[in-house]
Amino acid sequence: MFRHTNPWQNFLAVFALSDLRSDYVSSSIDELDHEVVNDEVLIATISARFHDKLGSLGIEITSSQSLVHLCGCVDTRQIKARAERIARDTSGVRSVRNRLVVRVAKAEQLTCMPKES
């Protein structure tokens, strides 16, 4: 399982694995490598889609056998739901475990203070 929050790390990892693929002789190793590459492709694709649609949120994305896990903190429930929807709508994803946590606003951010003249 690979863990990258930076889309470029995922992109480079996918190409590094694809270069190594030609060195494998055993079909069982090749099948395992294919599964790992697919998970890496999913992570890279979801990371890129998050970056395009949500900006840089620092969401940790992991995948194992096309089961995607989302971890981290977001500002609103809407962002949490949208991130899950983006991940689910990605081709090749079998299931999404959304472990994103919505940050609680601090009390001083919620109060409206009149401007001093």
C-alpha cells in the first residue's frame, strides 16, 4: 500500500513501477504488480481530481485492491461529501471508506464583533 498526498509523488511512483514491470518473469508476480499499479493509478487519478476540483486539501489517499481510504481534516461537511463523491466516481474504484474529519470552528471565529470606530 502506498501513501502519497502529493499528486506528483503518485505520478512518479506509477511510472517507476511500470518501468520495473518489464523485468518480471513470473505471471504471479506480474499479477501482483498489476494490482499495485492499478492502486497507484487510482491514487494518482483521485489526487489529481481532488487538486482540480477541491484545491490542495492535504487529504491522504490510500488504496488496496481498489478499496480507497480517505483520511484527513476538511473544513466543511460539503467538502467531505464532495471528496467522497469524486473518489466514488473515479473509474476502477470498488468502494470508498471516508474517514475525513470536519474541523470544528473555534469559538472566537463564530462571534461577530462590531468594528471599532
